[in-house]
Amino acid sequence: MANSGIGYFDRRGEYFRTPDEASISDLSGLLGRIGEGDSLAPGIAAMLLERRIEIEEIFADHDKMTTLQEEASNDGDVIPLKQHK
């Protein structure tokens, strides 16, 4: 008897059983081959998905800083740089 189910596909059209597996495949493909021997990309991709909220916060902060920098340079203001030690 035939069965049906739900599947997920990455951007290359490869089938996966879970959304996480499909997304990790896409992220891994985006990262490309990392490291020697077995690629580290799948592990890094899994970590990126796992830490998604923190990563999105970092990018949101980056976007705010970039906008402030662009606005300041358009106004002729100088943005002081702080160095972290």
C-alpha cells in the first residue's frame, strides 16, 4: 500500500525529512567547502541555524550602525572609533 508524507527540499531540489535538514543543506551550500578533509560547512551551518536569533540580532545591530555611519558621513560628521582590547 502506498503511503504519503511531508517532505522538504533544499534550493537544489534535494529531499529532506525535516525543515532543519533542508535549511542546513542550503546554508552549507552557501558556505561552500571549509577546511581540509571532510568539510566543516555542515557543522557550521547547523550552528548558524541553532544560533539564529543571536545572529539576526548581530546583523540588525550592524544595519543600525551602518545607517548611522552613512547618515553621519552625509552630514559631514566624524564618527570616533573605539578600539576594543
